[in-house]
Amino acid sequence: MIYGVDKRKVDEQGRIILPSDWRERELKDCREVFVIRYGKFLKIIPKRKIDLTEFFDGVDLGVNVEDWRKFEREFYEVSRC
């Protein structure tokens, strides 16, 4: 992870210029970011699609997902509570 501190000017309309190397690395084709207000700070996070399948193997649902119908029944029973 790369850390750094840059001093940037804010124009009259509240705009800043994001570092070009960060834009190339993090934004790529997308030009949208999330700006999160965190107390007195702002956090800028690039908006991108996340591949959730990488987390599937790390979740223990307590049921064998290979039996999809059984999984579906138990899932809907739990979610009704």
C-alpha cells in the first residue's frame, strides 16, 4: 500500500485535483468516486464493481451449498424470522 501526503489547493467551488498516478491506478475506466464524510475528514473511495465470488469460499453458512434446494429452503426459513 502506498501512503503519501500532498498539499493541494481547493478552488472557489471546492474542487481539488486528485494525483494522476492515483487516478491511473485506482480509477482506470471509471470516473466516479464515493466521498465519505468522516468527522472533520473526507475519505475518497473509487467506485468500482467488486467480484464477491472471491469471498464465497470464506463464508461458513452451516449448510452444504452443493444441495441447492436444501440450502434455499433453510435460507428462506432463517430470513423469515
